[in-house]
Amino acid sequence: MKNGGNSMGHNFNNKIVESNLYSRDSIITDVNKEFTDCTGFTTDELLGKSLKIIEQQKQQIEQLKYEVEQKNTQLISILENLSEGVMVSDNKGKYIMMNPEAKRLVYQSSHVIDAGDSSRNTHYFDIEGNDIPFENLPEIRALRGESIKNAKMFVRHPNKEYFMEVSSTPSYAANGDLSMVVSCFHEITETIQQSRKILEQKKQLEAIIENIADGISIFDNKGKYILFNKSAREMSPVYSENTYKVGDRNNQCELYDIDGEKIDSENIPARRVLRGEKFKNMRMAIKFSHKTSQIDVSGTPIYDNEGNFSIGVLCSRDMTDNFKYENILKDKNKFLDRLLDNFELPVVRLSCTDLKILEINQKAFYMLKTFLPHIESAVKIKGTKITDMVTPFNETEYFQKINEVIKEKKTKYLNRKVHLINGNEVYWNVIFEPMLEVNDEIKEILILIIDVTDEIKSNIVMGKAMKSQEEFFANISHELRTPLNVIASTIQLLKMYYSDESLNNRKESIIKYIDSMKKNCYRLSKLINNIVDSSKIEAGFFELNLLNHNIVEVVEEIVISVTNFTDSKGLNIIFDTDSEEKIIACDPEKIERIILNLISNAIKFSNHGGEIFVDIKDKSEFVEISVKDNGIGIEEKYLDMIFDRFKQVDKSLTRNAEGTGIGLSLVKSIVELHGGSISVESEYGKGSKFIVVLPTREVMQQNMIFSSNIRDNSEIIQVELSDV
């Protein structure tokens, strides 16, 4: 501002003082009146009386002026210390006062004279992001006589971007002319951001409620439904987009309790909640004209701070299939009871001490027959000593456990006993149970055999899988340790240079070591990214940002961006396509990840002077992207495991390049998330060819939420190619 900030304050002060001095006219009027009333006095007396009155009026004016100045000083002090920005302009738009908060928010406030100056380097937008023309700014509209209240705007100038709320009010003189415009504004950036965050969280919550497996229905204190999620609509087809009230569907279906009794309209779940009841897992049947559903309903009334009923929530779970399974399970349990009653488990009863077979069921007989094919039937072997039937029985673990039962009178177990039957290994858990008489003596020994072959074999398979994972994690530890060792060693070296004050003399070495540290940081970053993304994919949390893109352009840019790198490795990379444009739905960032990973793989296993070919073919219904090299290739026996998560073909310590074996697995997962597939063709010693097939499709609604951070393509390349 040319006259300075204090000048604005004084001008504003004078304006107010002048506005209060209009009372002088009234003073003159009072004097005239006094003069008229003084008829009958001498001239000197009248003159003396008039002078006295004038003096009194003058003192009153001075007192009034002093009080006004005091009030104006207080007003200025208040305005100066307000947390809200305040600007006052005259009827021409020229600023006569601007408090400190206004100066903080207005760009280059010291050079601003009027509204035109303030908007010269500042852009204003409404809350939806639309540009606000100069003539529609609140203070300009106020100059036209409009009163603007709480207008929200987004402001952008070279030093700051922020949201603010503005109120501009015109002020008029006694004669009705516009005298000034007062604008009050304050920053609401944090409020807007919080509102948007709350709105986003609300949308997320609504999405969660909409897609939750349980049916959720919510109604107000009048019984009017305000929400049905997808599961609730599917559970009760009578619900639609129309507004329903509690009880509206009673004429379209019937409700029955767990005992089959019909539930009257006053005791349906929603009405119970309206009465303030809270219940959980109330089983009932809903009968429609075309189907009957079994559901579990939980109801909860929710009250406001004053204890009044606010909303009711019903949570319903479709238990129709569970109900069927329960009935099936009941039937199976009855069947199992019959089995146990008839000793359907392999069971053998032996007499104590002499170990004669007292009873053997059919299952146990067939099991025994696999070892003793000559026995004819269960009936014929009853009464036979088991030690006579099985010649080396006294030397078996079975005999040892039986003796322990006899001596200790306790149940004994033989777990994971393995036998070879028909060329297959089978595993048994055998229970030896003493049957005691009243005198606590053992009368019989009950032998129950449980086949745990499937469980044991599953554990064996799991053990192999765990071993494979252990190998993977051992490889991960190696990959982590190598860059960490390099970084740690470099830090020690730099510390040594610093200690002996030789940093300036070793600039070239230090730059080399720093580059080494940076490269190893990229290696760690890639490793961590791969592990995290692989875990996300496995857990189902990895998401694609699908956009309609020209896949030819996307891949070509990636190839061009790595040309310098391949040249430095003595390799020639060639891009070819049979179509210049092919729009498909894809995540460009993830496609870049796929192509860079495949190119990285090709570089690793190519020799100096080799060539890498990146081709795109338009197959109408799909797009084929291939990355081919003429490097060392892959042996045929390893082709089936090349995309396994915990597998790495080359486990030697002398491989051409580092890696964890997780990259190709991640590539396969990302390709499949796109709805595509990946395969490999290779001939050992002649090179490999990876083929990615992506479907030709487009998305109707693209996710247009972009990150404000500009992605550094060169850094992404350095990360993805850091282990080459």
C-alpha cells in the first residue's frame, strides 16, 4: 500500500469521527432556539447568555469528540487483534483499513490499494472449483449494494493456497449514499479438509454397509426405513428403492418363529426395536409366495443424548443354507451314533492277560485281513489269541502298549503308527483303553484304531511348503543383508574420512560410495515393495486403478525410458508393434511394473552384445505383449515353477544377477488382476520369451483421483532395475 498500513487506520478513524460531527447543525439550531426564547433581555445579556451557551456546546462537542476518538481507538485495537481478517473500503473500492490477519492472507498486502490490486495476482474459485470473475467477488458485489454472507471460496496466489469464508456488507451514510464496504473473512482450509475427509469416510462406511454380507436395515423413530443394504434387499425382495415403513411388507410375506408359530404384526423385529427392545440372533422364517428363507435377526435401538429413541437397526443373516446344513448334520449325527453303537470304528476287544479276541467289528476285521489274508471271517477268529495269529506280535509296539495298560491301568496311545498297505503308507492313531471291573481290575482291553493318513500326509505337504518358504526367507535375508552391508561399510568409510579430515580430498570416491548407497537403497526399496505387494495380493487388498489407455503408447514409453540403461549394459533393446493405438482398461503404473520387471529379467540373463525385443500384437479380442531375449535361457525342467512365489530357478551363489524369485510371481498376479495371463517359452542357451496377454476391454467409469505428487519415472526405473 502506498500510504502504509497505519494510514489506512487513521483514514478509517477520521471517517468515523466525521460521521459523528454532523451534530453541529443541531447545536446551531439549539442556539437559535435559545436566542428566540430570550426575548425581553438586553442585547448584552442576550449576547452573554448566547456565548455561554455556545461555550457549553463547544465543551460538549469536545467531550463528544474525545469519547468518539476513544471508542474508535478501542475499535481499531479490537480489529487489529481479531483472528478474522477485516478489510474496509470506501464507496470507490479503495481500501481504508486492513487488519493484520487480512494482511497475512492477502498477497503482497503492502502494495494493495483496492480490490483490483488484490485480485491481480490472486485467483478465486468457488467451492466446486469454478473460476469466480472479478465482478462477482463478494466485496465488488457489496459495492453494488448486495449483502454477502458466509461465501466460501478457494484462493490461490503465488505464496499460498487456501479456502476461506467471506462476508461483505455495504454501509450507508445518513443521506442513504453508500459510504463504505466492510469485508470479514477467515481461513477454513482445515475445516474443508476435515469435511472432505468426513465425507470420504462416510462414503467408505456406506460402501462397507452396502457390501457387508449381513443384511442391514435402519429406520427412524417414526418407523420409516432410511436404509436397506444390498444383502437386506436380496434377503427380502419386497424392498425396493421406494420408501417403506415398518410393517409395509406384512401383506407380502409371513413371519414364523423357531417353533413354527406365526409372528403377529405387533411383534415383528422392527416393532420390538421401536418399543426399545434389544435382542440377538432371533431365528425366524420368512415365507414368500415363491420361497421360504431362514434368517437370524438382531435388533438394536439407538438413543440420542437426551435419551430419546433416534434410530433402530436390524441386522439379518440368511441362515437358509445353514439351516439345511444343520438338518443334514443332525441326520449325520444320528447316523454316527448308530455307527458308534455298532462299533463302526475299527474296534477290537481283548481279554486281559491271555489277549484272546473277544470281539472284532467288520472294519477292524478288514484292516486285520490286509496283514493276514488267510483269515476267513470275524466270527472264526473270535477266541483266538492275537499272539498266535500274529507271530511276531510280542515284538511289536502294540504288545508293549498293552503291557503298559495292564501294569498302569491307564489309557495308552500309539500315535502316527505307519504301515504299508497295498504299496501305500497309512498312518494310525491307536487307543488302548482298559475296561475295569468293580474291584478295579482290568477285565478287557479295548483297542480303537483311527486312520489319520490324510492328516499326516497333509502335514507332510505343509512341511514341504514351509521348507520352501524357509528357503525363500533365507534368500530374502541374503538380499537384505547384501545392500545393508554395503551401506554400513560406506557409512563407516565416510565416518573415517570425516575423522581424518580428508573429505575434500576424496570427493570422487565419496560420490562413488554415495551412488553405491543410493543403488542399494533402491534394491531394498524394490525388495520391500515386492514383498508388501505380494502379501497384499495374497490377502486380497491389492487394487488396480483402471483407466482407458493406449497400451501401445504406455509400453513404448517404458522401452524408450530404459534405452540408456540397456546401452550402458552393452545390450540393444528393440520395440515393435503392428498397431499404433489400442485402447484398453489398465493400470498404467502396474503395467510399467510388469514391463520393467520382464525387461529387468531379460537384462539379467543376457550377455554383452545381446538383444531384447519388446513386441505388441493386436489380436482383436486381446493384446499380446512379449519380451524376448537371446540370453542363457531356462532349462525345460524349470519352466513349470518359474512363476512360483517361493521358487527361484538359479540358486547358485554365482548367478548373473541378484534377486529373490518373487518378481515373476508378482508379475503373474498383477497380470491376472487385469484379467490376463502370462506364459514363457524358452530354449536353454538360446534365450527366453515372456508373453503377456491382456483382454481388450474398457471401463465405463474411470478413477480420476490422481496423486498430487509427480511420479519420477527415472527413479522408478532405477528401483526396478536396481538388482541388475
